[in-house]
Amino acid sequence: MSATLPFPLITAEDAAALIPNGALIGFSGFTPAGAAKVVPRALAARAKALHAAGTPFKIRLLTGASTGAAIDEELSQADAISWRCPYQSSKHLRDQINAQEVQFVDMHISNVPQNLAYGFFGEMEYAVIEATDVTRDGRVYLPTSIGMTPSLLRYAKKIIIEINRFHSPRVSEMSDIVLLPPPPDRDPIPIHTAMSRIGVPYASVDPKKIVGIIEHSEPDDVMGFEAPSASHRRIAEFVVEFLVNEMRAGRVPREFLPLQSGVGNVANAVLAGLGESPDIPPFEMYTEVFQEACVDLMEKGLMTGASTTGITVSPQSLQHIYENLDFFIPRIILRPMELSNHPGVIRRLGLITMNTALEIDIFGHANSTHVMGTQMMNGIGGSGDFTRNAYLSIYLCQSINKGGRISGIVPMCSHVDHNEHSVQVVVTDQGLADLRGLGANERATTIIEKCAHPMYRDYLHRYLETATMGHLRHDLSRCFEMHQRFMATGSMQE
């Protein structure tokens, strides 16, 4: 045993050697924040050695969301993954999923902990968890994300813990951890504001399940975000103008409503734009990821608090947070993802949600996962949890990509993740379409006029005018003509 830890110290290689072929393994982390690091890397090395010796070895892999490179990228490169759920962002793993070499279960992340609890995925042999500390009685203090780690600790048969000395031990003071009992024995969740605290600052585990501890000091490998492009800034301007007008019309209260934002460069640009507007009051966030733009907004007093399940910021920004924990701890709450993404809480708080799409069709259906309808990008993640339950759901999309060879607005989405019943507002760098209260044909005309790029606008109008009359006007012989043209010629343009 370690002089400071009440459980046996083992090496990452020792831990990797315990994991059997074909087992369901859970890893901590929500994005690279708080993701296990040294054990999955050792597991990838073991898989390569076994494969070289002619011995099969693959695992079934479950996490809260995407992870660090040591999990998805290195394990997929070692050909060590047979099944993955519920989200990923690794190029190599994406290629394996699209080649049907890895079975991928894409699902709303708020549902994942319950599916694990009820055995929908089968028994979990091991969970590998990053923590800042663990006590003799089984209190596990978590670093920059909560995700589904509390559920992994409860339902995995055996636990391996990576104690990461890079993280400040005080970061766990942000944690607010509760595990929901299984239905039908659930009481209402007493989260009445974005900053309501209802739990404790640690996760719990049966100490008898802990087989060993590995110590290291590796930072989260979060990539930095790009500076906002001109099109990203235009999208931000349209969103800000719309929300200011909603306040003036009395549809959003003067004190504003909590915001949710997806992850990425467009989302960062929109958050920054909201912070720059003198007409947007200081606001709170109830979201799944606290990202780069949030740090500056919070320090300027423009964001007064944030509830999240992961802190996904650059290493420089994370170090800044650690150097100013007295300021950030009262203003950030880290929750399990079944609470950060809980439909009932989202509906109760009246969230304004902002998520991104690969493409949006003329009737307001959104595709956030599949390129050309077949090639998985990352997964649906939590966007559906928020979109379906928002007070006001906004979808952001580039009007064109690949130098104009791809249109973000199409006659019919090649894959639908969010349907017309949930998408209320569409925004591109061309403009904003408010779809509330519009009939199908009105929605189509508005999206084409406001959001489509001029180089595709005439084609989309002609498509609508010549399509078969019905509640939704479509020509099933032509609705994917733009996609087919791209696959044949490399451009959607006529």
C-alpha cells in the first residue's frame, strides 16, 4: 500500500493485464476532461503485443462522451475496440465505425447511466477512473469532469483508479454528485435554479472493489479552439440580435434565462458574442460542457454561474482556473451527466439551447451526426436531450462548407437527428429563420430566404415549387439530388 493511499499501488501495465478479452470496460472522462490516461495507453500496448503473438484481444468500451486520445485513438489504433458507446471524436475510431469494424451505439447521453444500471449493455467487468483522491471508506474525489463516473463506480464489478496529481485537489469542491434511484422510485429532482446544489462533493464506491491505484501527473489533452472566423461572428451577431428582440418582446424575461451551448468553435464564438453585447444581461448556464469562452465571460461578470458535467478548456485556461479557485469554485457546479442533461430539469429551468448541425433541411430537420447520411462523425451526444426539452431551441449551421462545394441547407436531410417538431430557430452566416408558429411551406420559404447561401438559394426555391403537393412538399426522386451530385462530382452545385 502507498504511505498516503489505503489501497495497493500497481503499475499501468499491471492494471492492463487484469482486463480480459471481450469485457465491457468503463472509462472516466467527459471529453478529455477527467479521462483515464495511463491505463488505456498500457492496454493499447498490451493489445498490440497480443495481436503480434496471434492472440485475439478486444474490449467493449463505454464512457460518458468523447474522451482523450489515450482511450479512443490509441485503443482503436491498436485494434482493441469491438463495441463503443455513446459518443466519440477519434478519427481512427470513426473510420473503423464507418467500415463496420467497430459496432457503435449512438444514443442520448442522459440515458446511458440508466441503461448501464439496468444491464442493457451487459455486466461491466472493470471501470478505470481518474480521481484526485480516494479514502479508505470509498469516497472518490473527481477532477475536471463527472460524466457517468459515479455510475461506473457503482455498477462495475472491479475498479482501477488513476490518481492524477496534476489536478488541484480543490477542484472536487465544485462537484455536486447524486445518483438517481431506478424508476419508478424517483422523487422530483430539487434543482430549481442552474446553481442549486443537491448532493455531495464526492462519488462513492465499495472499497472492496478497488483492485489497485496508479499515480501520475498528466494534464487533460484538450485541444485549443480556433479564433472565430468571419462566418462564425456573423452567426453570433444574428443570435444576439434575435435574443435581444425576444427580451424586448417579453418572450424572454429581462433577467434572461439559463443557456446551454454545444461544444466547438461556432459555439465559442456565439458565447463570446453574447458577452460582448451591452443588451444581454449577465446570465447563467445549465449545460454539459464548460468551454473556453466561459472562462473570460465568468471573470468579467457576464456569466454569473455555470452548471456542467465537464470543464473542457485549454491547458492554459485550466491552469488559470486552478490559480483562482477561490473565485471559480462558487461559480461552477460539476454534476453527473444524467443530471446535467436531465429532460425534466431542462424543461423546468426554461433553457435557451444552442447546438450545431452538419446540415438542416428546408423544413427544419437537423442532421448532426452523419455526413451524406452514412458516415458517422461523432454522435448525437447531449444535443437531443437539450433540443427536445428547451424553452427555445436554436440550431447553428454554416451555410456552405468546403469552399461552397457543400450547402448546409438541403431539400431533405440525409439523416435526421432532430426533427421539425423540436427545432425552433435556424441560424447560418446568411441569417436567422424563426420557425415558431409557421406552417410547413412557410418554414421552407423562410429557411431558404434567410439561411441558404445565395449560390444554392435559387435551386432550393425551384425544388420547393416543383415538388409534389402535400403537407411537406417533396420530390422523392430528387430530394437527395444535391447529395448525389456531391458524391459524383465533389460539389453540390449544378
